[in-house]
Amino acid sequence: MLSKRIISCLDVRDGKLVKSIKFVNTVDIGNPTVQALKYYQYGLDELVFYDITASSENRNIMLDVVNQVAEQIFIPFSVGGGLRTVEDCAQVLRAGAEKININSAAVKRPGLISEAAKAFGSQAVVLSMDVLRVKPAPQIPSGYEIIINGGRNPMGMDAITWAQRGEELGAGELVVNSIDADGTKAGYELKLTRQIAEAVRIPVIASGGGGVPEHLYDVLTEGKADAALIASMLHYDEYSVAEIKQYLASRGIKIRETY
């Protein structure tokens, strides 16, 4: 059995670390480079960096901030936001990322997934999905809809179907971010995560809602996620990486050791 992973997310706007609740009420909370170094030193398994307004503002990602973070950490580092072409992805990888994280641009042009997988290998391609719970409909039978551009634009696409399509096109793993749970610290969207994990064969990273270590246990077991992404728990110093890992290990979850 592969070890479960603990991943943190740095949402960055105008070069500053920010946090929101359900994709609104976004506030500045610090320096992304400083936080990245701290989380690395504390034993985090992986880090995800999102330039959260790059897609909606139709601009390229802030490569200088990506480079600053990459120089500080030596764990897998995934970067997303405003990546629209293979060259955009290549620039991020040259800046120090190990994986590229595509979302809105892939929904608009799914061929980007296969192009990136061909250029860099599926192991370097992460498909992120921002998902909102809606009333089930013929186009959205699962009741979970894909939303793009930082939660601004509903696409009338079923999340389960899109996850399967992303795998077929060559994505190496999925980040499933529940807009309903985002920033609430009330627990992950277990039904959504489990449905996607059961529908694909690639790793699924659950995102949105982590507030206490029990929530991570729930999504890694009942939710069948391969990894749990956390933000507020670390950003506000509510828990340390070591505390979270010790709790999960005590409940029988195989996790990576903290050195």
C-alpha cells in the first residue's frame, strides 16, 4: 500500500499568500515564500502553489514567486494558475516546479492535458477541478458541477465525467476541490471525493474543508482519497504537520515519516 500524503496549498494573489471561504472574502495572510519554507522544514510531503487570479485576469503566472518558493523547498512542488499552453507549463517547470497544475484552461481546451502529458509525462500533469454541489440534471447526473475561473463560471459539466475524461487524456493525478467546503474547516466533501476516487485509477487529492486531523482520517478512509490537501490548519498554526501525521499513524493510516 502506498503511503498517504499530506499536502498544503499556497493560494497567492498579487504575490501575497491569501485565504478565502467558498472562494469569496479573500484576505491577505502572509508571505508565500516564508510559509513554504516553514512547511518544508516541518515535514510536509508536498506543496501546491496557485496563482488564484491568473486565469480570471487572463494573464500568465507570477514566475518570480514560483522561483522564490522553489529555491526554498526540496519536496514535490506543483504550480497552477493561468497555464494555457505547453510553453506556459514549460516555463513553470523551468522555474523550479516538479508538476504543472491545470484547471480552467483544460476545461476550455481539453487537448492541453494530452499535450502536456506528451511533453512532460503524465507524472508531471495534475488536473485540478473546482466543484460545486448542484441539483442533479441530465447534463450533471452526479449533482456536482465543474466551475472555472476561480469559482466564477459554471460550465454545465459533470465532475465525475470530467475526472474520467482527464484521466483518459493523460492527467497523472487529480485535485478535487469542493467549493462548498472550501475554507469552512467543517470537513471534506466525502461523497464527491469517494465518487471520483472510485471512477478513476489515478491518485485523487481531496481539497477543501480540512479543519481537524479527524477530517483527514475521514477523507483518506471513507473518502478513498490518496492525499489530503490542507491550508487553514497550517496557515493559522492550529496544527503542526507532525501532530497531524502522528494522529493519522495512531489510527492506522500509512503516512510518510517526518524527518
